[in-house]
Amino acid sequence: MKSFHSLTEQEILALAISQEEEDARIYDDIADGLRINFPEQANEFIEMRKQEDDHRHRLLDLYRSRFGEHIPHIRRQDVRGFVDRKPLWRIRPMKLSTARKMAEQMELETRRFYETSAKRTSDAGIRQLLGDLAAEEREHINTAQSMEANADTHSEQEAQNRLFLLQIVQPGLVGLMDGSVSTLAPLFAAAFATHNSFYTFLIGLAAAIGAGISMGFAEALSDDGTLTGRGHPWMRGAITGLMTTLGGLGHTLPYLISDVYTATTVAIVVVFIELFTIAWIRNKYMDTPLGTAVFQVVIGGILVFLSGILIGIS
């Protein structure tokens, strides 16, 4: 890796060309990430990408006039002093604040590169072009800073709500429903078969933890979130697994009460609270009519509950 101060004028221009090419590709990635939720700002990044293309063409013309057709392949990561950039194409959907900060960092770094390079060259033509480009990059910084202020805050809030729904509420609700419903049958089957609170508690605990682990891995491996915008798979899996376990533990904990009949009565009350809570969450976040949500969740839970009792008393 070379130091910046060891670069020749030819290498400085080659690096500038490479950097403008990379910046243009990044602006394309940002525009693609913003297109769904912030189409106006996405178009601004498209315009900035076109300006980067113009910078590259001007640099290419100057390079050819000074050094000919061959351009050494010098990248920013080959020179000490540049900041590593995150792969933005993996962030979908993209927050406007993320795009703005990335653009500011890119333009600030590029502006400093042009200003420092202009001071080091003795060629008047190269110095003039690099100085002009530094001034234009400064305008890009101003554009990026004003972008978030000019955004439709209502649209941004809606976008944030969609992200919260996709990445937190949906995986959490899936886990809560599975944990609250699927563990009913083994728990109440054990209660009615053994008439022993402690054994029932152990079976319920094992069912809750086992379901949590299974659901967590299933959710994490379902998709990587790149195309769906559902966030990091392991975060989603952790949320689903945790909520599955909590859903199963809710009606398992009453069996810490030594009297099995009292414990079962409390557990049944907890089950109905869980089921109506799930119905309320579906109504609030998933736009499911409350009556439909109650019918779907409660009826399903009751069927699983009754199957557990029938198995336990048989």
C-alpha cells in the first residue's frame, strides 16, 4: 500500500478517475435503495451520479492529453489514508439519514483529496481542474446536508414504520403466536395426564425452549433480508426465538404453583390473555379487523388447548 505523498501526478489523476467511477456506482446504489420510500431524493442522487460522470470525463480528457491512453489501475484501498466504505447495496430498504451521511463522508473525503492533490502538483492545468472539482464536491456536500431537511417527514415516518413492522413486529408476532399456541397441547396434556405441577412445568419449559430454538433458526434461515428488506436474518431469528419462548413460558410459569388445579386455572386465564393480546397486535400493526383477528387466533388456540386436554385424559 502506497502513501499519498509518494504518488506521482500521473498516479494522482489515475486515482481520481478511479474514485469518480466508484462514487458514481455508489450513488446509483443509494438511489436504488431510496427509490421506493424516497423517490424525490433518489432522483437527486441520480443527478449527483451524472455529475460524477462529468468529473470523470474531464479527468480522462486531461489524463490523455498529459500521459496517453494507458491508465494504471489504482484504487483508493491501494493508498493509505482513505476511509473504508460500507457495501450499501446490501442495505435494503435504506434510511434517508444513512444515505445522507454516506454522501457527506464521500464528498468530504473527495474534496480533501482534490484540495491536497492540487497543492502537490506543479502542472497548472491539473491544478486548475482539481481545484474546480474540489469546489464542485463542496456543493455536493451542501446538497446532501439539505436533502434530509427537504424530505417529506411524513413519508419518512411511514418508511420507518414499515421497517419496524417488517423487522420487529412481524418476526416477533410469528414467534409469539407459535409459542402461545403450539405449546398448549403438550402442556395441558401433561397437566391432565400427570396431575403434577412440577412435571407439567418441566414439560412446558422444554416445549417453550425447544420451540424458541426451532423457530429462531427457521426464521433466520428463511431469507437473508437483502431483497425483502426484513433486516439481518440473525436479528430476526433472535426476535422470533425469544418471543416464541416467552409465548410458551407465559402459561407454563403458573405450574410453579404446587396445587395443579389452581395452576391450571391460572394458566387458562393466562392463555386467554395471550390470545387476545396477539389478536390486538394483529389488529394494530397488521390491519387485521379485530373481530377477524380474535376469531382466527382464539379459535385456533382453543382447538389446540382442547386437543391437549383430550390427549391428557385419554
